[in-house]
Amino acid sequence: MEEKILIFGHKNPDTDSICSSLVKEILDKKMGQKNVEAKRLGKINKETQYVLDYLQIPAPELIEKVEEGQQVKLIDHNEFNQSVEGIENAKILSVTDHHRIANFTTLEPLYYTAKPYGCTSTILFEEFENQNIEIEKKEAILMASSIISDTLLLKSPTTTENDKKALEKLEKIAGIDIKEYGLEMLKAGTNLDDFSEKELISLDAKTLEKETAKFVIAQVNTVSIEDVLKRQKQIEEAIEEKIKEENLDVFVFAITDILNSNSEIIVLGNKLDAIEKAFGKKLENNRMFLEGVVSRKKQLLPVIDKNI
């Protein structure tokens, strides 16, 4: 029996991570590679579950580690600290990503596609087109959902013309009203009441390491920042626990208003001055309001990484 090639996105998976993994499996199979299978490295969030329910398809199987020599394809990430346990000893066949490249080495050559787009699915959409492979309704909705999620319905500063063109074409194939569907999908992901504070700060958290610091930038979307801030004390307790557990220098928790395109950050750690320097503002009650800031990749990470 031929060994399965596993396709997966990053830990704490978001909609792009899950949907693009499923799309990559579909694309590879249409190109004749039948032994591929999408997996996931964490719990499905409510936004992604909305997409899966809409399409009436199951979530990829959860995996927690890979064995030495396991063949894998990475989606929506490349940094090993964001990937599965054992990734250092896996055989990485390809990477399809739209993030920076860091903490990444391989023993053998591989296919590496990285483009500074707003979403991984936009890259996959172009692969479908370049290979002249038909896009059917299922994968059109999966890719459209990814683009909507990562670009906040094309309102994020990470949005590129490629994302806009892809979403326009995918809307026609999917046969849905993108704005109506997209808003419902995004709203589904903003219901945070069922999550504990520990779960809340881990829903979409990325750990970054450099010589000078180890830090986390976590993010949740909401339609009411104030509703989330009612839990600030409990959120801070969960953050403090995480800082101790992982020996972090800074933990940044971004609460992003998807309707008004602003964020409030809660920051704890021993390098608060670096965060204040990054944004040119003072923290008050461990908080800072960032007008027009919605993107972790383009508006939070670069300035924090530069100053920490």
C-alpha cells in the first residue's frame, strides 16, 4: 500500500489553513497524485465550521505528530514552531505559503511556492488556472472562504489585486453572493462566549522566536471589542499562565473589530516598552487601541518584530 502524503496547515488552524489544505488535496488528486490526504493540527474554529457545515463536508482528521521520514506538504506556514511535532525529521515535499520565511531548513530540495498575497488559497487558485484544471463549486467555495477570512472581505491591508481577481472569479463559479455569505461566515467566527479564556488566547495564536525574544501574537475577531474586554481580568490571568508555561517575553492579544476595522490589544510580559515603541503609544491598563489595524501579518508582526 502506497504511503499517504499528508497535507496540513499550521497549529491553531484558521479558515485558510483548513480550507487550503482541503483544496490542495483536491488539486493534487486532479493532477493525478491520488495518495494525498488533508489533515489538521488543531481544533476547528467556528468560522471554519460554518464553511464545512455549508458544504456538508467533514473536517480533516486531527494529527499531533508525524513519524521520521513521513512525506508532507505544508500549507499556509513554513516555520517549524508553528507546525506539527516531528516536522524536523519529516520529508517535506512542498510548501505553499504567503507568510515570511523563518526557522525553516530541509535536508532535500523541495517545491516552494511563496507569494505575498493576502491568502494561500489565492496561490492555489492561480495553480488551478496555470494548470488549466477545472474549478468546481466545492473548491470554489473553499477558496473563496479562505480569501474572505484572511482579507476580512477584502478590507484588510494584506489584500492584493490577485486576491480581488481570484474572489471575483470564484464568486461566479460558486454561484453565491460573496458579501452576504462572507459576512455570515465572519460573524459565525465572532461568537466567543463558549470559549474559556485559556481557549480564547489560543484560538489563533502564533509563537515567534528570535535571538532577542520569544513572543506570541494572538488574535480574535469580534463585532464588539467591549464585549471581549469585559473578560479582561480573566484573559490576563490566562496570558500570565501562558507566559510562565512557555517562558515568553511578551504576549500580545489582539481583539479585532471586523465591522469597523480597528483593534484593541492586551499586552503582558517583560518587554512592554518594545510594544509601546512599535506603535508610538503608551499602554494603559495593559491595553492599547490601534485604529485601522486588522492584520497580524502586515500591521502587528512587522513592527513588533522590528522593535522587540
